[in-house]
Amino acid sequence: MRRLLTFALVALLSACSTPALRPDTVRSDVREITDLAEIAPALAESRARTLLVLDIDDTLLTSDAFFGSDAWYAWQKTLAADDPGKVPCLFDVIALNYEAGTQHPTQPDGPTRINALPVDKLLLTSRGANYRGGTLRTLHENGYALPAMLGGRSDGLIWDFRKSSDSRPVRVVYDQGLFMTTGQDKGRTLLELLGRLRLHYDRVLLVDDGQANIDAMRAALRSAGIDYLGLHYTRVDKTPDPAAGRAGWQHWRTLLEANYPQRLQEMEQGKCGS
Ligand SMILES: [Mg+2]
């Protein structure tokens, strides 16, 4: 009997101390939303210690014009090499767009609503770490406050993320509440960040317009034993505007030709900076 009690106690203790090893008990849910007002009630559904993770492009902010927008980026990939709208050195042109471009909130009350949420928050973007200047500017211009650093840190973190041991390293940067992941898996980069910060959350709530990001986060958190609610935000129209896309590049090209002809020549020769 005593041995049985000891066995029962050990079993109970191990069940309490290893929830992360039991992904079958993880709560994982995804919903579609069209209004950021739905975040607050979703947060309130659970008393678990929750981290709110917010995407930027087409979730908090969206481009004023089709040229340079998320939809434009997707459209670029569909173009033939000789299409007049196809830009050379896509990520160099994106850098120019982030520096020069303007954006607006995806909904007028977005900044007020997001700033008012009293939870631990993180902005998690696929934008490259080299686009930080323009990203901070547009967030500021639109009234989005930068979230406090998690864990009360004052300094940031920079490291080379590798998808697998033989993958090329990709620089990711977390600073000023903004985590720039340079196109890497949002779920896995978030887990690495939390590990480096030595932080644990019982639940993560992600708001993102990208289905692939919603799914990647779900897979990563499930394997880590963290509860998840993905809010797939579908408010922003993604219909391409090919005429605006082609005109946008021709305007940039004219400006580059006049002011920075050598750079344009290099880009058109495939010598890309990023
Ligand atoms: Mg997005």
C-alpha cells in the first residue's frame, strides 16, 4: 500500500511539473476576425498568463498605396521577368519603400485600442531587421506606442537564427518591443526569443493577417506545450492593382536614374544589397 501511495505521488508530481511534455493537453484555437476590438474579449477568455503578439503589415498598419504594400509584394512573385512592373532586387526596393512610404492604421481606432490593452505585448514582424528605421517611423506617425520590453529589459537582443543546423544564418533583432524576424518562422523565432529572455507564458494570442504565420505559430506552440489562440485578421483587401504597381516602379526608376544612376545600374545587373 505504501509503495502504491509513493508511486501515485510520484505520478502526480511529474504530471504537475511537466505540462510542456504533454502537447495533447494544449489548447489551440484559430478564429477569423475583421475588427481589432475582438482582441480584448479574446484576452479576457482566460486567466492564464498571456503574451499578446501583434503582426504589423495589414494587421496594425497598411500601405497608403498599392505600390509597396503587402499585396504588391505577393503580386511581384507572380510577374514574368520582363514585366514592366517587376522590380530588380526586390528587397532593396522594399527598403526604399519603407524609408520613403507612408502607411495608415488598418482601422481608425486601431492605435487607441491596441495601446490600451494592459497585457505583455510584442510586435512581431517578418520585415527584415534592416528595415527598423522606417518601421519605427510609421508606427510612431500613426500613434502606435512601442510595447514595453518583455521581462523588464532595457536593452535589446540580436542573434543569428537558423531554421536548421545547415541553414544559412538570418539576423533577427528584438528591441524597443519590436521583434524583426526577417522572413523566418514566427513561431520558432518567438520560442527562441522567450528562451533567451528566460520567460514563460502559459498562453500566446497572435493577431496576424497571414494564414502561414497563424499556422506556424500554432505548430511551434503546440510542440512547446503553450496554449494558443490565433486571431486571423482579414479586414484588409489584398486585390492587386497591376496598373498602379507598374506605374510605381517606373516612377522610382525615373527618380533613381536621375539621382542615383549607379545604384539603378547595379540593381538592374542583379547586384543587390539585401
Ligand atoms: Mg502581415
